[in-house]
Amino acid sequence: MLQKALGGLFLFGIVPVCTGLLWSGGMGVKKRSAAHIYLAGFLIQLAVFQLIAVPVMVKNAHGMELLTELASAVLAALCAAGVVCFGRKKRAERRNGADGGISLTGVGRHMAEALFALSWECRIFWLIALAAIGVQMYMAFAYASFDGDDAYYVVQSVLADQTGVLNRIRPYTGLSTDLDIRHALAALPLWEAYVARMTGIHAAIVAHTLLPLVLIPLTYLCYFEIGRKLLGAANVKLPIFMTLVSILQIWGNTSIYTNATFFLMRTWQGKSIMANLILLVQIWLLLEVFDKKREGSSAGYWLLLIVNNVAAAMMTSMGAFLAAMFLGITGLVAAIRQKKLSILFKTAACCIPNVVYLLMLLVMG
Amino acid sequence: MLDILTIFKQYCGSGFYPFLFLAALIYLLATEKDRKIRIVLLDTSLVIAVLFFFPLFKKVMDILDEGTYYRILWLLPMTVVIAYAGVKLIGRHNRIGFAALALVLILTGQCVYQNINISRAQNRFHIPNAVIALCNEMMPAEDEERVWAVFPDELIHFVRQYSSEIQMPYGREMLEAGWEWNWDTHPIYRVMREAPIDLEELVPLLTEYNVQYLVLNRSVPVEGDLQECGLIKLTAIEGYELYRNPAVEIFKKEPD
């Protein structure tokens, strides 16, 4: 029980928050919100894991032990760097008399103030929006959805956790096999095995029960950030937007191919995270980048786009391509609309991880 | 082009959300003034939609990854665009507007929780209890090697999600008719998929493939006598019976 609590706290609490603090240094002071920091930290965790997992997996067939130790050490170091960076920044801000930073009491006070400032109508709409998200989380926890692909992806996690072997066992049978690089380069099943190792929870429970409870609210956090950019934070339309999004997700099961079907029926699979979380993060970040009214530098958001692209490669073999395609098209449109060639250069720089990954796929796959 | 239309129709399935998205996109293209929204949500969507229906683009995509062309439609931010257009459309009429929009979305969609593949979870693994109980029955001891078992079709997907200690001579690859390179090729599966299951044919194959355990669905008839064929019944769990094939021993692990 203690391992579950401590492992869960480390992976879904300390790491996202502290590595998020490391990233927040690249942003304007007034734009540091707890949601931004958590989202950034979570993506950094995924991207860092992908960068460690691929070489370990290629070099060491029995590398789960090494992968767990390396990933934990690097994530812990990043957390420490985040805390130090944040502490230094706070001290500098105090010396300069500015205080736009984040603190637990500050977040609590800000939320309470925002809640009191809302109209009753707005509060009721927020209750409906939160209830709709709560229903999706409860259904993901209490109901099982059958998907044939679990016999591959979830079993890869179970194998890595239980045997320590990285992608060299055929999931369907248990016979030994060569490294299937095309599937293996998308290291999400290994991250799920890592979560299982760190928490002591069976990998199938991690995938089917634990991760939906993390990924569903995280995806809605993205929708919230997008909604804020579209409608403004204090607008009564924001909870209406959030509720409509929930309805579109719950009633979006019109075929087996839609983002919504993947979101609520295969939440734990890389394809689902790609079709939902990763692409939504891109939309949110691009709305931030191209916002003329944004205070502070856009550098942090461009950096996070790179991180998001690495995380995209972790989700599915086509993840890097899809993310680069969306980013490339948006960058091209923005460069033409704003008549700024520099946007194209920045977009191209963000896509470097995708190009490297796709080259690896072509050469090794 | 016909191919692309078929993929689009399959993506739409029984709902109208892609058409609502199209309507929302046209509405926002006509009314939206904010440049960042136009760039990220509208112009980009328009380019992606045009690309999707462009046959040459599909040819290139098929070279990269055949069979996943529908994923280009994931890049269209349908949910965000429909919801945003909705809240803009209702103007100040928040309550009645929200109710009307919600009704339209519910009536034009399909509830995921009515999907036949969703059922109340029997445990936190989200794996049938019968699979867990059967696997626990045949789980090798610490000093024993992994065991081999044959399961009925409906349990095959779940077994190795529970334990890597249970191995199977064939798995999901036998069940997917679309995977022509694998489907229906394993000799044991050829016997297991028949009703009745011919034990005279099955048991020698189990021995040949070193399978120690056999799970049979009680509702599927068998031809021949289980005991005469040498199988020993260990237990019955829910609608399944677990048999031991004593012709194949359970091997001990070699000391390190």
C-alpha cells in the first residue's frame, strides 16, 4: 500500500509539478498557472522517458531494471533542478519586489477568489461540467471495455514488468522474438510497465483502471486551457464549452475510428493519447504562441511543442508524423497569414525530433 | 477518390458530428475575427480537410502506413470547433441555448456506454474473473518453468494480460480474419474452432506442442471421451473446465 501511494505520488504528483517548475522558467511571470505547470511537467516526464527507453531497449533485451533505475534517477534530478530553479526565481522576484509566481497558498487563494467572483449561473454550469467529467472517470473505473489491441500493448507492459524483458517476447504466445522496432519505438507500454514497477500495481490494472483516472482529467485540463484561450477564464461560456465537449466525447462513439471512441474505450493506449491529449496540447500551445495579447515570451511554449513532439513519438509509430503534420500545416498557415518567415523556421526546429524519429523508423524498421 | 469517401463514411459511422463540424467550420470562417483562432482552428482545419480528400496525399500516406488513413481525420479539432461554434451561436441565451445544443449533440451522436464492448468490470484488472481463476489454477510454482495452455477463443485476448507465466501455442493472431498471413494457420486452433471439438485429433496435438493444460467451454460439444484420451479434469470455473494433459510434464527451472 505504501509503495502504491509513494509511487503514485512520485509519478503523478512530484514529477509533473517539479519538472513543470523547471519549464515555467521560460515563460512570462504572469502566465505561470498551476495547470500549465502540471501539463508541462507531465509531458516532460513522458518525453524524458521516451528518450531513455529507446536506447535502453535497443541495447539491452533484459533492460527493465536498468530502465527503471535510469528513468527514476533522471526524473528525480529534473525534479530537484525544478525546485532549485523555482526557489532562485522566487528569491529574485522578492528582491525585485515582484510576486507573480506560484505558491500553494497563492493557488488556493486565487481559486477561492475566482469561485466567489462567479455568478450563480456560472457555478451551476461548472457543477454540470465537473459532473460530466466525473461520470466519465467513474465509468472508466467501474466498466471494462474490450479491445483486441490490448492483447498486444497491455501484454507488452505486463511482460516488461513481470519478466524484465523489453519487447523481445511475442505478446500473443510467449515465444521469443526479435525486436519489432516499428512497434517498440513507441515506448508507451514500457512507461506503463515503469508505472507498474514504481507503484507495485499490476500493469493491467495500471492500464485499465489507474491511467484513465489520470488521463481523462488531464485531457479535460487541456480542453480547459483551450477554452480559456477561446472564451476567457471568467466567462460563463467556459463551463458550457466544457460540458459540450463532454457530450461530444460521450456521444462520439459513432464509429470505431473517432477520437472520442479511442478516448473513452481505449484511454490507456498510445493511439488514444495521441488522438486526444497530444493533439490537444498542440492546439493549446499554438493558441498561446500565436496570441498577440500574450504577456511574456513565447519561447516556453515553443519549447513545450518540442517536448510534445517527442511525447507524440512515444504514443504510436505514426505519432511523430501526425504531430509534425499538424504543426507544419499550422506553421505554414501562420507564416503566410502573419507574413513572418521566422515562424516557419521555429516550426521546422520544433519538428527536428519528429524527423529524427521518422528516420530511425525508416532505417531500423 | 472512392476509397477516401469510403474511409470518410466509415469514420462518420452512425453519427453526424463530421457534418456538424463542417457547419461549425463554415460558421466560424464567416464570423470569427480573432486571428489566432482563425489560424489554429479554422485555416489549419480547412487545409487538413482538403488534403484528406486529395488522392495523391492518400497514396503517399499509404506508402508510410497502409490502413490507417482515417487517422488524418484525428487532426481535425472537431470537438473544439463544434463546442466553440455552439457557445458562440447561442449568444446570451445560455440556458435555453445550452439545452438545445446538448439535445442536438445527443440526438446526432451515439453514446459510448451503450457500446456492446463495454460491460461492468468484474475486477480492477478489467479481465473476466474466470480467466484470473483459471490462470491461478495453472500458475507454475516458483521453481517451475512457464506452462503452456490452450483456451477457448473468447478468453484468448485476456490470458496474457494477467500473467506472463501462462503461454499459448497461438493467440489473437488466429482470431483476426483480416490478418490473412496468420489467420487459421495453427493446427490446434483448426481443431478448437470446430464444434464439436474432436478430442482424438486434439490431444495428440497438445502433446506435440508441449501443452500442459486445456480449457474447454462447457457449452461447446466435444467428440470423444476426455478421460479415455488421457486428460485429467482439475476443476470447473464458471462455464469452463480445466484439464491437465499429463503426457507433458511441468519442467523445473534450472538452477542459476
